[in-house]
Amino acid sequence: MPDAASAWAETIRVLPVGTGVTGEVVGRQPFGVFLSVDGCPDAVGLARIDRMPPCMELPAVGERVTGEVVWHANHNHQVGVVLGEWVDHEDLLPGFRVGQVVGGRITKIAAIGVFVRLADCVEGLVPLTRPTASAEVFREGQEMSVQIVTVDHERNRILLAPNPRPS
């Protein structure tokens, strides 16, 4: 059986960027998961965390996954894969716009502010000017009406303010 280096040219040929793949997770690392790609036993697939939505978790070793080839790394003979379940959650911010008033549930209270879940996999931050006020006013699980101040698509962040108009 050839190794990944000697099979690299064939791997690139059968797995060009944009190709859908299915495989099994064969390893987990802090930076992502390695996949054994079906039909390409010498291909090493890598789904990196830098493409994983913050609300998702790495799949477990042995789990079957699907995805799409997004890059090739010649130096280490790896095929970059974005997992299908990650793509479904990747770009959820476009539905939110500055000035919009939305409801959400407080998920965390921190020194910098209150985190509010606006939708599945979408949280925003209400920064606090007085950190001591957070414990007095807010509690985890509390429903809250907020206004969107900024939507940062590059950093996948939403800045919020308490709704100035009570509902």
C-alpha cells in the first residue's frame, strides 16, 4: 500500500477543491480532527477548528462525517475539509442588522458584560459599564430584549445594548 506522499498526486486528482467527501474521524487534536476519507485510503483529511462555528464541538473518534474539500497542503499531504454540520452554522449573522431589536436569553454573566443567545449558535455581548451592576440586575436564563449595535462578520461577533424601548 502506498503512503500519503507517494499517493499525493492521485489524492489531489480525485479530491479537488469543492469535492464532497464522507469519512470517519480517526484522530482529535486541539486544532481539529483527522479523517479517513472514504474511497481514498491514503488521503489524510483535516477539519480545522479555525473553520468550526463556536457553538459546535469536534466530532468523536469513530464518528462518520460529511464535508467538502476546501484546500490542499502539499507540504504535509493533507486535504482540508469543512464539515457539513459546521457549514450549516457558519454564517448565521447576516439575519441580524444594526438597530434591530431582538429577544434572547442570558447565557453567561462575565466581568466584561452579559452574553445573550439570540438564536441557535448566535450570541451577542451587552458590555457593562459597571461590572458590579451585573449581579444586581441580571441572572443566567433571564429573557432580555436587546438592540443590535454592531455586527462584525469577520470576527463573528455581535455587540448589543439593552433595548431602550421596553416591550
